[in-house]
Amino acid sequence: MSEDGPLAGIRVLDLTRILAGPLCTMMLGDMGADVIKVEPPETGDDTRAWGPPFLAGDAVYFLGVNRNKRSLTLNMAVPAGQTSPVTDRAAPRQHFPATISFCRQNPVS
């Protein structure tokens, strides 16, 4: 994350996984946005295990498309995770003021 890029001061909530979303939010981080990646607890993003090659236990692929991001885990399957400042649209913006949110959509069958 660059403090002086054209997107400095913009916060991005990244709920994506695999390729397209993480690549997009990586580019926003490269331009200075504060990108916060939300991962499921225990396992994290699936691509952490996509290797070899690995570096310090994480797949190099994961490290590449998730550079310039901070990350946190959130279990949205339990009530506490559903009402966190990250997921609660009614929460005051000062708790988690995301300017842009990216979310992976499941295909409609």
C-alpha cells in the first residue's frame, strides 16, 4: 500500500477469492488504496495452499495477487460475524469506513 498513490485515502473491502477479484484489488492497492482482505477462519483463502512454490508456508501465487493488502478473518456463518462492523451496513462508518467493496458472486443455477 502506497501512502502517496492516486488512490491514497480510499479504503477497499475485499471479499473476493481465486483470481479476478484479488487481481483487481491488488491493482487498487498498488495505486495506494487501503485494501482489507476478509478471509474465512481457520483455512483462509483457498489459494494460500496453491503450490508449489511456497514461501513461508503460503503459495507464491497467493502472495503475488494479495500484495499491498491487510487481511483479517471473519466467520460470517455465525451471528457474531454477521453483525460485525465489516458486514453490518447499519454500523457507523467510523468503525469500518469502506469506500469500495468487492464481493465474489456465486453463479446462479
